[in-house]
Amino acid sequence: GEASAVTSMHKDHYENLYCVITGEKHFILLPPSDRPFIPYEHYQPAVYRQREDGDFDVVDVADSDKVPWIPLDPLKPDLELYPDYRLACPLHVTVKAGEMLYLPSLWFHHVRQSHG
């Protein structure tokens, strides 16, 4: 991937293997036991729609129920808005070319990457 590809903080209900061929992936990891310190809010689902000029618009899916998502940016956490996050214990891990990271299910993760 490229440096502009960043995944927001989330967890998966399945295990992951992250293999890096070139460049690096930078992870912020939090164990499931930190769940009480991680905020959730509810957001309206949306989809991307491509315009005739090639750009994209984000369009709400109005007839869908809101979904829970983590509003916190672990790179710049707003501790005034989310003070409980101070109690979380994030791990910072860099996976380099030729390395692999096993991530158990339900671990929270935020991922940035740099192209080789």
C-alpha cells in the first residue's frame, strides 16, 4: 500500500496475518481487555458514489440503522473528549519487509503503511 492508506481503529472477529513484501506497516494495537477505555459512537452507514468528473461523493445510506464505530484517532487522541483512553495500553509495532504479524481476533488495531 501507500502512505495515504490508513485504517481507523477497529477490531475484527477473526484472526489476521499481515505479511509485508515491501515497505513497512505501522500498527497501534490494543488488547480486548482495553475495551472499557475505547470509545464507541454510532454513525450512519455511507457509500462512495463516483461523479461524472471522476471524483467521489460520500452518500449516506438513509434507510440503514446506525453502526458502532470508534471515533478516536490513536495518533492524536482527544483525551479531554475521551479521558478513559488514558487508561489504555497501546502497543506500537512496525512490521518490515519480509516480516509477518499474527493478530488474534478481537484485538483493536490502527494501521498505517509506507511503500518501499
